[in-house]
Amino acid sequence: MEFFLQQFTNGLTVGAIYALIALGYTMVYGVMKLINFAHGELFTLGAFIGYALLVTFGITGRVGLGLGLAISVVLVAGLVGVAGHVLERVAYRPLRHSDRLAAVVSALGASIFLQNAIMLSWGANYRSYSADLLPSVSVSIFGQSFPLLKILIFLTAVVVMLALWLFVHRTRIGMAIRAAAIDQGAAKLMGIDVSSVIAVVFVIGPALGGIAGLIVGLCYGQINFGMGQLYGLKAFTAAIIGGIGNIQGAMVGGLLLGLVEALGAAYISVAWKDALTFVVLIMILVVRPTGLLPERVAEKL
Amino acid sequence: MLELRDVVVAYGGVKALHGVSLTVNEGELVTVLGANGAGKSTSLMAISGLLPLSGGSIWFRGERLDTLKSHEVVRRGITQAPEGRRVFGPMSVEENLRLGAFTRKGFPHRALKRVYELFPRLEERRGQMAGTLSGGEQQMLAIGRALMAEPKLMLLDEPSLGLAPLLVRSIFKTIRSINQSGVTVILVEQNARAALRLASRGYVLDVGRLVLEDSSANLLDNPQVKDAYLGSA
């Protein structure tokens, strides 16, 4: 039982990370019908900006643990958000009216560019967040002990996702984002500036991905310029599982994928961990190609 | 109030409008008739700023319109209930209406009240997903949504399409009352007879060219129009 709970917690933690990244894929896809292949690299950028702040600059030593972490989260989200905005301006906006394929190629190019830029800035070797950055405290719930860090990470991710849900469903801009995702032309007829909606989405998505990068650094220690590839692919899978374009779907898909991976690694085989992810993807694509929570666009003529 | 001067619109290399000129005066209800592919919807989309012009210009109250972005056009007071209604299916009726008032500041109490008065049916279904409404209700929603911004000029693209005759009559009655309340209306229709009874003037488009323009009474009597658009009456 203890082993199961441990793996379950691991699954939730990694699932929350996948969900945070998946939100970026799914929001951009929802509005632009484009897979932002550079999203995984924005996640990596978040991990490295976090590294610069926490390890190189040692912010927690200067201003204290709580405040240092809070500043790091805000700065990482802000800077990666800016990077996402620049990416949209440079790589996607000029191609808005071109062939869909042109944007895909541009996305792949941006991904390679960012990966190499990160490698040139921080080197090709693994970097590690120092192990003593966070105190390793455990809390005990129902007689089982859980690492506080993982619980905090899970809660942070849940809070961020809740905030996003409220933003999308309860604010004016959120309403515009949803409308543009359903029908861009009709949204324009309502007086919505779709270009600004896309710009907003390209700040929020990358910001969430950046936070996920910081969390991975804090949680697993090791980061590398190529880490965005596998995380990106997994999160993309999570977005598909949940139904791409659907925000709740990305959250559910991410958590589900994390649990499958952690429990699969524990009870089936660690070596098959990554393969399991894609087995789930293939199964979902065969049985429910639109994902678990597809965008329900009930059209009636 | 609105003037199209030699407007040319092309999709890729294919011209959909070959230099269309028309004028709409303040307070008028003008209809634009024509067969499928005549360029009626293209004209409306060009006015709304969703299609770029390849030639000519569009003017609204002395200001050039075709260089503005679509959201700026809405801010000038021009809204559209597009062909096929294009309601936001997965959103509620009231959310659809609130989106119609997107360019307005604050919660649109007054506009919402007015739309619910015009279409009590929409108030009954305010919480329902727009995609689950019947065709007629979706059309009411599309028109109501276009009213929410309290426009000066409203563009209606085939509001009668696919509706039962009784419903068409009621929708047309509503369009008349909207016009009488001071909103200028351009009504694009295939249902020429009904549209001409409602409008004071009409234009006839054929394959991207303006072929006729006259008062509704004259157009109803015009043998060419009778043959092509009114059936043998």
C-alpha cells in the first residue's frame, strides 16, 4: 500500500507537469489550429531561467526561501511568456495567411533554433539544481509519509490550472479566446481583435510551460538543453488524450498520463515507461480519435 | 451613410466582385439580391473587413472603411448576422449575446433587455448551448447578437435560409421593426419577393457585377427580375 501511494504521488506530480505543458499546446491549437512545436523548448527555457535565478544567482540565499521561490516563479513565467510572444511575432504571425504547412515548418525551425540557443548559452552538459535548495521535509497523512515538495508542486499546478479555468470562463478576454477557438471569422464579426487573442494565448501558454520547466528542475534536479523533446512529446500526447483544443482535457490527459506512467513503471516495467505513454496514445486514437473530452461543437442547421 | 466604390474582391486569382458600387442612406432598408455565387456574401464580408479589397474603396459616414481591421469596423457601428448564422455552438445563448456586445464597455444590460424583448424565445433559452437550438432560434440568436453592439448599420445575410415560411414571416417582421427603430439595414436574400416587400430599394448582383438597381416596387414589376428571381408569378 505504501509503495502504491508513493507511486501514485509520483504519478500526480509528473502528471501535473505534463498537464501544465499540455495546456500550452492545447490553447495555441484551439485558437490557431497549429501545433507549436517550439513549445517544448520554451519549457526548457523555463528550466534554465529558473537555474539562472536559483543556482547561478542564488536568489533564495539572498531574499529567503519563500520569497525567492515566488519571485522565481513570477520571473520565469514572465520571461518565458515574453519569449513566447516574440516567437509568435517572428515565426508565426508573418505566416498567418500562408499555407498551414509553412507554419509547421516554421515551428520546427523555431524549435531547433531555441534548442541550440539554449545549448550555446548554458552548454551541452547536464546542469543540476542543488539538492539542498529545498528542505526535504515529509508530511504524514493517514500514517503514510509523503515528501512535502511533491505535494506542494501538485497543489501549485492545481492552483495555476484553476486560475486559468477561471480566466478563460469568467473574464472578457477569456470569452474572446473561447469564441476565437470556436470560429475565428464569427469572432471577428463580434469585434474581437483575433490578433490580440492569439498574442495573449502565446503569452499564457509559454508562461505555463516555463513554470513546468522550473518545477522539473526543482523536483528532479537535472536539466539539459534537449529535455524539452521528451517532455514536449509526452505533454502533446496528454493534450491529444484529453482532446486537443480543450483546456479541461489537457488537465485530465496530463494527470492520467502521469499516473499511467508512474504506475506502469512500478508494476509493469521501468524500461517500458515511455513506451506505455505511446501505447495509451495509440489506444485512445483507435477508440476515441477526438480524445476523452473533445471540443463539443454541436452544430445544428 | 455607406458607399461602395468600384469594389473588387478576389479569392486567389479568381475575382468574386468585379467593381461593385452601391450606396445606402441613413435609416434605409436595402436589399441585395442574386443567385448563389453572385457575390452577395462577399460584399458583406468586405464591408465587415473580413476580406481585403483588390480594388476600389468602401466609405462609411465620410470615413474610409476598407483600410480598417474587422474589430474597428464593428466599433464604427457596423455588425453582421452572417450566412449560416455561425453562432458559437458550445457557448450558452447569453454568452453568445454578450459576445455581440464585446466592443461595449461593461455588462450590456440595456441591449440584452431589448434583444430579449424582440426574441422572448431567447430569454427562455438563455442558459442553453447555442448549438442545441433549432434553426429558427439560431437565426434569432444571430440577429440578436448583431444587435447587441447597438449598431448603426446591420448586415443580414440570408436570414430566411432553411426556415419554415411561418418563421420567415416572423423574422422579417422583426427585421422591419429593427429598421423602424432607427437601424439601417442591408438585407441579402435569395427569397427575393419577401425581401423586396420589406426593403425600399434593391440591388441585383449577377456573377460579381451589379446588373440592376431600383426601388422595390419597380424591381417587383421588372420582367427580368420576375423571370430570374421571383419565379413565374
